[in-house]
Amino acid sequence: MKIIATVREMQETSEQLRREGKRIGVVPTMGFLHAGHTSLIVKARELSDVVITTIFVNPTQFGPGEDFERYPRDFERDCKKAEEAGSTIIFSPDVREMYPEGFASYVEVEHGSRILEGKFRPTHFRGVTTVVLKLLNITKPHAVVFGQKDAQQAFLIQKMVSDLNVETSVVVAPIVREKDGLALSSRNVYLNGTERERATQLYRSLKFAKEKIQQGERSVDILRAEMKRMLQSAQPTQIDYIAFVRPDLFQEIEHIQPPSVLIALAVRFGGTRLIDNHLVSVSS
Ligand code: PAF
């Protein structure tokens, strides 16, 4: 396993790999890897000869008062997990390497970035798209793999890559869940026992809405009210949103329409904010 910390060495390594005709797959992460991340590494390995896992807790995507400082970190364990899953290079720069003094350029996708997560975390996606474009320019992948868990992030990155003619293919891999349905997330470690138990209600409410849609319910108001009632029974600190989105345009809808709808939610338990989503096929 090779660990690279500088932009220059990473770019030179990727250029050399490309000269040798190797296909490069990249999995961008903020570390504290779990089975969701390793499934992305396995996917990248299927698509490429060499997998680079990037580990960088990106300060520009955290707002004031968010958890940048206390975001969980365990570099040694991450290297082990990444290697076991099939990664042979870790790119792990420090903050100064990625944002040297005087850094002043940001990338913003205007469409789809101000609703849902963007409404509650106004500077978040600007930080994400900026760091992802930098990581793509530094690692030069043929394919880059993201998780469907962050559905809005995946949409915005696909849009950025297409709009700015970045030569890579963006692959979105399915959500990995615990046995009881909770979507894997590095932030799950913040939950105490009671909150962890209650958090299973997120996926239950998504599955409930899916069943209702399959039975013919088309009113977003009715579906949202029923999901809200289910979520409130878990006594969350706050429900930030329950949104119904047209997946190809990332636009909120008020009436369920074929061929599919993305149901997305964000719920807080204590100081922990959890997001989840479910893509549901809709028949005509
Ligand atoms: O999904 C994440 O972990 C982060 O948003 C990403 C894509 C690594 C950018 O920092």
C-alpha cells in the first residue's frame, strides 16, 4: 500500500499509471471507513486496474458549528480496510496541501444545490464540488465511485462533471445498510444506544412510503404527513426535511409521477444529523 500526501506526487503517480495503460479508479472519502466505503472500493476495483482511495476531511464542506473538529478519524484502520477491499494507493493530503494560503477558487453547481441539504447546509455543496474537482484533477481517474447514500451529492457531482467536461465516468453504488435498515454512515458512531434504536425508523418510513406508492398513492402531501407521523414516533430532536424529488432533474415534486421518485430525508437525534433516501419505481 502506497500512501501519498502531496498533490505533486499524486499527479505524477497517476500520470505514470496512465502512461502504463492502467485504468485508474478513485473513491473519494473523508475516512473512518465502514462497509459502505469498502463496497465503493470493491466497485472501483471491478472497473479499474488500480484503486486510489482519497482520505481528506474537507473543511470547506462543513458550516460554522458543524462537526469538522470532532469528525471521527482513524487513519491506520482506514489504510487497512482500504487495502483489504482492493485499494493500493491512499491519497491523504493535509489541509494546507489542498488549500494553500491565498486559495480563492470555488465550484458551484447552481441547479439542485439549494434545496434539501443545500437549504440546511448553505455552503456544503460548494465545498464538496470544489474538493471533488480538485481530487479529480489530482488523481486523474477513468472512473470515480460515490455512494447513493448522498444522493444529492452524487447528482451534483455528475452535473459538474458533465457541465465542465471532466473526462471521467461517475459511478453511483447502492446504499449499504445495517441488518435493521440503518444506512451506514461515519456519523452513526455519535448515536447513543436509544438514538441508535430509534434511528431505524428512518428506513422504516421510507419503506412504508414505497409500499404506499406501489399501492397507488400519488399525493406527496399525504405521503409526507404519514412519514412525518412515523418519524415523530421515534422522538427525533428535529426533522429537517422529507422530500420527494424527480431524480433526473433533482427537482422537488408535489405529485408522484412515473417512472421514479427519490424520497429523501434528514433527521436529527441529539447533535447527530442523519440522512437517508430511497429510489422508488412508479408505474403509470
Ligand atoms: O461523501 C463524502 O465523504 C465527501 O463529501 C467527499 C465526496 C469525500 C468530499 O469531501
